[in-house]
Amino acid sequence: MLQSLSAQTLTDAQARIHQLGVPSVRLESRQGEVAQTIIAIADDVEADVIVVGKRGSGQVAGLLLGSVSQKLVSLASRIVIVVP
């Protein structure tokens, strides 16, 4: 079920990205703690920068689970840009 939802989310994101005129995009789905997984992907692809949104699940989830963007800013060894 989760893999199916992940695949559909990536398909929808890719369609939206192409509608916005972005010619090339790499989408990937992995399991694990979110911030650490994003850092691992950035390391694997030798990304220059990580760009993330300010919030995902909302304020309450952010308080309970911790902020992914905050963890990335603290833990990543590369530039992290947080957008609203």
C-alpha cells in the first residue's frame, strides 16, 4: 500500500514538474528516517545543494516528530535552502 502511494505521488509530482516546464528531473523513493534519507540521496548523487519546503505535515506533527528542514540544516554537510 505505501509503495503504491509513493509511486503515485512521484508520478503526480513528475507530471506537475513537466507542466511547469522543467526539462529534467530525478525522482526517488526510499524508506528510512526522512532527514537522514534525504542526506543519503544528496550524497549518492553528489548534489551541490538540498532544497526543501519549510513544512510538511503541519505544526503539530512538526512539534511531535521534529522538523525535517531543521534537521537537514543541522546535519547536512552541504548547503540547505528552505523555502516557504
